[in-house]
Amino acid sequence: MTSPGIVAGGMMFLRCLLPRTNRCRAVLLLFAVGFAGCAATPDPEPPPTVSEAATAAAGEIRRVIEEDGRGGAAFGIVVAGETVVAEGFGFADTEGETPARADHLYRIGSITKPVTAMAMLRLVHLEEARFGDPVTEFVPELAEVENPYSWTPGPSIFQLATMTAGLAREPRNLPRYLVGAPQDWLDTALRALAEVSFEYEPGTRYQYSNIGYAMLGAAVERAAGEPFMDHVRDNLLAPLGMESSTFFPVPQLEERIAEGVTVTDDGSLDAETPAREHAGRGYKVPNGALYSTVEDLGVFLRFLTGMEGEPFDGVIPASVRQDNLTKAFATGDLASGYGFGFMSRRVDGADGDPFTAYGHGGSVAGYRAAAWIEPETDAAVILLRNVGGDGLNLSELSLAALAEVVAALR
């Protein structure tokens, strides 16, 4: 607070230096400063509670979805295993008659990759495979792939899972390998190898590869000695209680699947392609075929990042999953990375303190998905959408929501 003596002293000093008119203006200024100093300082606004932060985040997602006006979404926030928010926005059908619910199933695209990687991590833990095993030990067909780096050993299991195997993103003439029932995916993937090449020397840099994750799925199948989808269902999804997650529509879940639509370049809506792909997407099973829900993905994120307790430890021990989070490599900008089945992102916190989020995004015809978790606060955000090509970045939306929740927890 400014004292009266300081104000009086300031007035005397100004009389000596300033003409009369300027003295008056300066005196008024000094009095204003003095009274401002005497005014009580308002108490700072208290930080939002977790519930308030979650409600605000959900409101923002709802605003964005409703502003877009097409399709719908499911949004969830999970903290320490407890669902704080689980909501549906918009519509789950292309006619706009069925309100979207949080328990609707959506295709999650590349979020399938962490599931495939965890299946392999389990086999490594059981010593059915090793990180350093050449992929050709399980998938000898890979040795026939066009490889200008023939002097190097073939890629390892670890390199496939961390996107450092050097394989091209997709086979050439991709559309011919995007048809076929899910049960035929391996045959399709092996045929596609004739049109695949190595773009980089294995182990030298990050290169996102869908065909690479198909080969990881093939290695899971061969190491386990049973079909990939059956193995993942029986040894991962079912033990974790992910009862609403499936590789293809099954009768008990089919009515809960949200209908997808893609916004084309001319702005028209394509519902035919997403509908057709429910029958299969060719080789893209281990790298993009899963359907899931907000609730199931909330469980899986906690499993992925090493949370302790059952049923998690009965599938893969917490220590193994926690150690797995150290296996991430920069994707180029040093603010993001790719690990053994997960993406990592450095995020600016809403409270000014940055944090690292772990998860993945996904995209297939008619669907977008994002699922992220911050392990220190055990806060997770899941956002699923039945519209593709609409320009919305679900990972950025969900990470912004996660930042608000994490700030409220710290």
C-alpha cells in the first residue's frame, strides 16, 4: 500500500520541477496511484476441480462436434480407473436418427497397433519370442522383400514394433490389398510383400509402416501357433475385460456399431465405403481392424502404461509394461516418439508444466479415433468419431482436454 508520506513528498518534489498546469495533472496521478495501492487485492481464482475440468473439456468437445454438424462421437475421461465423463454427441447413424452413446462401438484404426504390440510383448515375456529375433525366423517370406540394404541383417521383432524396420508405409498398388475378409488377412499380407520394399536401412531411423505392423501380427500368429485374431481375443482382450472390442462385427455387438461416413474432397458424404469395409479391409487387421468403445480403451490405456493390479498383472506383469515405456524413439521433431506399440507426445500443460502423454491415434474410412493417458496422474482421454475427412484433429482435441484434467490433478 502507498503511504500518505510518499504522496506528500511526491507533491513537494513536483512543485519544484513542474509548471502549475503540469503540477495539477501529476498530483491527480499520484493520488490515483495512492488510492489504487490502498485498494484490496482480489483473491486469485481457485483452480478448477477434476470434475469441473472434465465437464469443461466435454463441453468443448460437444461444441466442436455439434458445430461440425455431421455424425457423432463418443468421449470419455478416466482417472485412476474411474470414469469421470462418458458421453455421446451427435448421431451414430447416417440418417441422423440414432443419438450417439458412450457405449457405441467405433472403428479405432491404428489404435489396433498397440494391441498387436502388447500381444507380442506378452510372447516375449513368456520367452516364445525375443526382441532381437529376426522377423524372418517367424515370417521367412519377408526375406523376399526388395532390399537395397542386403548387407544388413533383416529387421528384428523390436524394429518392427518401434517403426524402425525401414519398411515402406504401404505396398505399391495398395487398393488390391484392401479387400478380403478379416480371416484372410495373412494370405493377403504375404501376397502384398511382392510390392513392398525397404526405404531405409533397418534400425537407422523412424519410418511409419502399416505393412510392418502386419508382419508383426504375422510373427505373433506364428510364434503363438494359432490364428492372430483368436490369440489376441483369448489372451489379451478377454482377460482384460474388453468385451466390447472385436476385429469384425459379431451378432452380440453389431447393433451397437456406429455407422461411419467420409467427407469427400467435394464436400459430399460417402457412406458406402465405410459400410463395405465392415466386411474386411484386406491385409489391414493387426494394424487397423479393431472396433472398441470408450470404456474398453480406458482399460487398455492403463494396461499399456503399466498400471498395477488385476487383471493387468495376470496378462503381463506391471514391471514389464512399465519398462516398455522406456522403449521410445524420436520421430523427427524430438517432441514426439514411437515406442513398442505406442506414441509419446510432449504436451504443454494447462498449468504451465509440460507432461508426456502416451497413446495412439487412428483413421480408417468413416472413422477417427484418439486415446491418450498421462501415467503420473493416471488420467486418460478417449475420443471416437464416426466421420472421416472432416478436418478435425482428434489427437489435438483429446490432448487439449487431457491437459486441463492433468492440471486439475496436480
